[in-house]
Amino acid sequence: MHALKGIALQVGATFLFTIMSALVRIVSDHVPTGEIVFSRSFFALFPLLALLAWRGEISAAVRTAHPLGHIARGTIGVCAMGLSFAALARIPLADATAIGFAAPLLTVALAALVLRERVQIYRWAAVVVGLGGVVVMLWPHMHGSFDTPGHMFGALFALMAAGFTAGAMVQVRRLTQTETTAAIVFYFQALAALAGLATAGWGWVLPNGREALLLLTIGVLGGVGQILLTESYRYAPASVVAPFAYSAMLWSLLLGFILFAEVPPLLVLLGGAIVIGAGLFVIWRERRLGIDRTREEAATTPPAAPAP
């Protein structure tokens, strides 16, 4: 396992996704959310299909045993994407990023409720603490620093996006039982592009040259970032690379300050730190549980018979 390569790919993917989010924030001043969703998904198909063709995995990407499962994942994922983009149009980049970190914690809760996964008290405690951090982050948007309706709705959109992202991750866990990674990624991008295109009748605009370039870049960055993210798990376990997804907080702080002169309130930073800490604890517990299960299986598995 090339852990350093996996970590580098995860950090690279996170950086590209953060740049993509910054561009969404820029272009959302003139382009409606549905049009951005279409561009993000449609143009992401090109690097994805190029990689699949290079690997000879096109047939694996279009082959599916559960089309309805992909439709459910696509519907939930599109809602998450649309709400995330709507949040970026209304609140600072770092704030939207920090609130989005609630998604892994909500995934733990949904996995217990929907998939009946066993969640021990330690992870439940981390979820509760992490959600407390979310409340801390939301407070400036509801009272005080950002008490305008736009900021309030933006923060709520970001939280709703985290909830839908968690739902999408639970559906992905279901699909991985029968579907290839290529199929899951391809069908989501294709369905999201169709969903975005369906909003064309609700106020799409003809982008100028600059806006068209931004929309194209958003899609390509999203597609390449998805490839890097997927590749990172080929080289190292999820418990090793997943914590580096939180580097998005650093990138969003830097880009938010450089591009938009945004400085998040102290409460947002404090709440983000709480959520990140809770998320890291969940990842650590998942790793420990995986090690413990492996030891149990090794202890209970009878030794193999000697070769004849």
C-alpha cells in the first residue's frame, strides 16, 4: 500500500474540489444553480469517460443490476449538490465548507437507522459532540455576525446539503454490494447532468465567455477531483486517507481570504474545529473496529489443513 501516494491524491482531490467551490461562488452571481449543476456534472463526464476508456472499463461503467438504486442515489446526490451550490452563493466559502463537515457524522447516524449498522456509544457520543459544533457554526448566521436572511438561508442550505450527502453515502454503501465503482460514479454524473438540464426552463441564462469558461472549469475540476479521490483509496486504506479530506478547511480559508476577503467569525472556526475533531474520532474508531474484527476472525478461524 503506497500510503503517501494515497494521501497526496486525497489532498489533491480536496484542493481541486475547494477551487471548484470557489468558482461556483463566483459564477453564482449571474448563473442559476440548476445551470451550474448541469455544467458541474456534464463536463465532469469527459475526464471520467477518458479514464474509463483508457482502462477499458466503459462496459463495466454502463453495466448495472440495480438501475433504481442509481436513480435513488442520483436524486439524493443532486439535492445535495444543488443545496451546496445554493449555500455557496449566500455564505462565505469557509463557512459552507465547515458546515459540510457534518456529513460524515450524519452518515454514522443514518447508517445505524437505515442500514442497521451497529454503532457503539463512542461513535454516538462523537456524533452528538459534532452536531453541537454545527450549532456553534450556525449561531453567527442566525444571531449576530450574519443576521441577514441570505446568510441564514445559506447556512440552512449548507446543513441540508450535509444531510443529503450523508443520505447519498448510505445509498452508495448499498450499491457497492453489487455495483462497480465505475458504474456508481458514471451514473451519478449522468443523472445529475440530466437533472440539471431539466431546470433549463426555469431561468437559465446565456453565459458570456468568462462565465462559460468558469462553468467548463467547474465541471472539469469536479471530474478530475472525483478521479483523484477514487484513486486515493486504491493506494491506502480509507482510515489513512480520509482524515486528509479535512484539509479543505485550510484551502477554503486561504481561497476565501484571497478571492473574497472573507474572514470567518471565531465561532465558525471553533465550531468547525469541534466537528473536525468529532469526525477524526469517528474515523479512528472505525479503524480500531476494523482491526478488532480482523483479530476476532483470525482467532476464530480454524487453521487450514496441511497441503497433501
